[in-house]
Amino acid sequence: METKKILRHVNRLLLDPNNYRFIDKPGYVKVPMEEIEDPRIQQRTYNLLVGKNNENITDLVSSFKENGFLNLDQIQVKETASKNFLVVEGNRRVATLKFLYSQFGLGFDIGKLTEADFKSVELVLHVDEDPRQHLIAMGLHHISGKRRWSPINQAQLIYDLINTHGMTEEEVCNSLGITKHNIRRNLRVLSLIDRYKNSDYGDQFESNMYSIFEEMVKKTEIKAWLDWDNNEMIPTNIVNEEKLFSWISKEESIERDEEGNDHTILRDPIITKSHEIRELSKYISDPKAIEKMEESRSITAGFASSDAIGEARLHNALDTIKKEVQTAFNFSEFMDNDDTSEIIRLRDKLDKLVPSGNILLNEKKTTTYFESINSHFTQLNIRSYRKVSDVEVSNLNKVNIFVGGNNTGKTSILESFYLVTQLNDINKFLDLERYRGKFFQDFNPKWIDRNFTKSVKLQAVFNNSSTSIEVRNEETNEFIDKTSYISSISIDAFVDDISLTSHVNLYSNRDAELFYQKAQILCQAAFTSPYRYNDEMLKRAHAYAVKEKLFDDIVQFLRQNLDPSIEKIEMVNIEGESRFFVSSIGQNNSIDITKYGEGLQRIFEITMLMIFCRNGIICIDEVDSAIHKSLLIKFTEFIQKLADKCNVQVFLSTHSKECIDAFIENEYHNERITAYSLVEKEGKIVCKYIEGTRLEKLVDSINLDIR
């Protein structure tokens, strides 16, 4: 975009009637370019800018009188056909100059301003301007900058850049310095507002309602109730959409008095604030609560009649019990016989709350965010994770191989993919920290606080949705008992415009306290390493593999390629402990699988977890560890076939050239493989990729070693 500086009289400057700050004004209509210079249009624009009794420019009037006209923020213009100049940026300042010039003509005091300030206004002229550059310039001032427009005006500018001027989301992100999550949320909100404006209630829209619509598209429960279509950015349940619009609008109703006369009653909206949408989301699927809300025209009344209030009271009670039990334990030295008897009575009541059967009290219930997985990861941006920073991993494939020397970040990259899938499930992050610190049972909270000093920041595209997580170690602002308190670890996760959070408070001499409203994951995922063992996950994986009738495929592979005497593998419970036992030809008794070689155990674990991760991802650290090189071609082919059969995206690391060669030499869809070489240059990890078919040619022709 070419620009040059010019000086022009203030009277030759035209105010922009299509300025984005006017979009939310009642009766706004876009003005064609040929009508912009119409005196009536210019007067109306001037009136909108200065406001009633000049209330919109009082700050600038005082500043200009006191300091003169300081051109700190340049006034940007473009030339019109009549050789006048339309203001692109700086309309409010120009309107202020026009007001003060009229005051000067009437003989009023204008402070330090002189006539020269009006006759020679310094301007930046846009020559051969691209319309997109005009919008980007405004966006940098009023979206990314300090002088921000109202949210609806920001959203409209983003919409115009994408839908009118054909910019991609990535281009808008880079141009305005905003996130893809921000862009998509704004577009969804604007789409819903447009539908409201076109509804029977459209004449009631006001710009301060933006936050209500924003909350609607943020709440998963509301979107599900509306049957929201993310691709089209519209609700598909029209009946529920109309109900929702009626709840945020005034409604007329006819009431008949005792004498039989009809009277029109105008009733206020049920919902007038954004936080009421959050309350509504807690019982939106409860018809009785909705009916009560509509009858009473009260959000609170609906909540009080819903199951949500019962759940809230239960969780509050459990939180109180947890805190007070710890207090009782800390002062147990003061207990007498009566106290002991009371505790026994309380214990009996608590026992009745626990259903029969086995319960994993420490396991957090999670749900999968997506109903179906059409594509997996297509991009990962590691802003910050351990020693890896500002590394973008793109061109992702079905099978993704990361190679490199020791301490080049291979494991960290695999962990990054895994962490993104877990969203706000903070237990999974703590598991990785526990394994890193060699705490295979309980972990030391002081060790985590001491070693987790750098925030985790990851961004990705998964299933065509923008996803990000941030994990921080910080001191809580909550009002809690700080006795033996160490710090808090918090997670903020985003999928499109949905936000998920959780945090855990760490203490030196008592159990950590975990807080979350809802936990979700992107997909089923597993991280496996020869240096880590998760027996609970393997048990679940075994049950799933048997259920899916794929367990026999694993046994058959082991029989054909490692030990032909294997007949079957079963999970056996011995004195409360579940173990895998192998039955073999010629053996009277089955043998614990741990008596077999490390290679067989490693293959067994990896393949079981791949089945367990159906429609998800698996991260395999040091995939070839303990596996003889003669098995690698068949094993890598088996991995690829399982990935296809179970729709699993595979991320694996190795430093073995033989392993890389095996993936190519097995000749199973090399086009579905991408290899990445990790090297450290000047203290920074650099990631380069080679796609499978090119890697195949290089290996064949020059025996390439990309380690």
C-alpha cells in the first residue's frame, strides 16, 4: 500500500458515514460511495460523531484547546472523484476539528489552536489503496489496539475481511494479531445476531445485547439444545431458536379484565444479562424447569426447580466435607470417646452414599468433545513446552515419525500432541510430570512446583477445529486456607469458541484439591514409553480390544512373528491383582507375560493401546525399543494396518535408522507417512519434515539417514 503525506484544509475532509462505529446505531444503512458527499449525509455523520451537546468529543475538545492539535495518531484519507478526501482513520478527530473551526468562525475561544491548524491539516494519503488494507488499518487501531470499538463493530469488520474481501482466517490472524478462536467466536456471534435481527423480535436489538449472544455460542449446552451447525454457523433447531429469542425480548400479551375488556401488556425479557445465559445452560434440557422459568419469567425460579440446584448442593456439601475432614484430622489429638462415636455414626452414613461395586474415587469422569472424528491433527504449534519453543509441526499424516539425537525434544513433541487431546483433564498433565520425575505412585508436590516453572502453551488444529491449551503454575487468588499451601496449577483449554478450565491446589502435607466444572477430551489418546508403565490403562485397553473383537489379531501377530507356541493370552485376577498370562503349547501352566522378553511385552502393549485409541491418537516414544531389527518391517506394517482399521493417528519417535527404513521397506502406503528431523541449532529446536514418498526415494537412492 503506497502512502504520502499531504496538507489540506479541514473543509475538504469528508467524514465516513460507513464508519464501523455506526454499524450498531439504530437505522444504520450503508451509504453508496457516490452519495457520501451529500451535505445531508455529511451533517448526519457529523451529528453521530459529536453526539448530543457534543458529548462524544468533549475529551478531544479539551485536549485540543489545552495542547493544540498534536498529530500523534495520523489521520488517514483517500481521495474522492471530486478531489476531496474521505477520512479512513481519524473521523472523531476530524469532527472535533470541524466543530472547533466553526467555533473559531463565531469568535469563540479555541485555546492554543490557530487558524493554520485548520487550513493545513497533516494527512496520510492512501494511493491505489487495497480496500483490505483500509480495514486492516482500522482493525489494528480498534480491535488489536487501545481504542477498541464495541464487540459487534469488531465482529463486523472481521466478517467483511473474510466474506467480502476474501481473506483467509490465517491472513486475518496474522494481519490483526488475533487468534483463530477469537475470529470464529466473533463470526458465530454475528451470525446469530443477524438471525435475531431477521426474526420477529429484530427491531429490539441493541448493541449492548452482544454479550448475551456471545454467551449463547460459548455454552456447549445451549449450542447442543439449538442443534448448532458449526460449519454453517447457524442453529438447525428453529423451534428452540425462536424460544431463545423470545426469552431475550419484550413480548406483548393480551389479558382480559373482570369486565371482559382486553388489555395489551408489554412484558420485560426473561433474560437481560449474559450471566443469566450461564444459569440457563445448567437446566436448558430440563423441560419442567424451562416451563417454570417461562411461567414465572424468572431465570432463578427455573434454576430452583431444576435438578441442577440439587447437583450444586451435593457438590457444595462434598467440598465442605472434604475440607472439614482434613481439619478434623489435623486436630485429631483432641478427640475423646464421644467424638469417636460421632465419627463412627458419620462414617456409617457416608458408607450408605457409596453404591456397591468398585469405584475409582480418584478418576475424573471425562467426555469426548467430538461426536465423530473426520480428520485428526493437521497442525501443531508449540509456543512453549519444556525446551521446545516456537516450533510448528505441519503436513501431518496418518503416521508421523520424529527422529533425532538425544535431548532434541522428540519426547516433548509427542507429549504435546497428547496434552492437547486431554484439554482440561489436569490429571493427565500431572501423570506426565510424575513419570518425568520418576514418581510412579504418589508424586511430590514440592518437586512439581520446583520444576514446573515455564508455562505450557500449545495450539493445534484437530478435526478441522482450532484448539489450544495453556498450563500455568501460579498462586491462587481464591480465599482458601493457606496452611501448607504450595501453589496452584491451572489449565485453560479452548476448542473453537468453547472454554474449559480446571485447577489443582498443591499442599505440602495434605491431599491436593482438584477443581473443575466439566472435563472433556478431544478424543481417546494414549502415551506409551518403554520407561513408563500404566497397568490400569492396559486393563481397560484389554477389555476394549476383547469387546471390539480385535484382541485375537494381536495374539495372532505374536504367534506368527515371535512365538508360534502361543495359544492364548488372558487377564487373570489373582488375589485381587490382575495380570496377563500366556498359555503355550507344551506348557502345563500359563505363564505371566512378564516372564517373556521385553520385545514381546512392548509389542503387546503398543498394539493393545492402538486398539484402545480407536478414532483417536497414539504417541509411541522409542517405538523400536527392545524389538529386534528383524521384526521391524512386519511390526511397522502391523502398526499401519491397525491405524487404518481403528482410525488412529500415530505419532512415534525413534533414533534408529533401521526403524525408519522399516516403515519405507514394508511398502504399506508410504504416502501416508511423514518423517520429521529434530536438530538443535544455537540452543533452539528446529523441526524439518520429509513426506513419505520422497523419503522412500531418498532411502532407496542414497540410503538417507535423517537422524
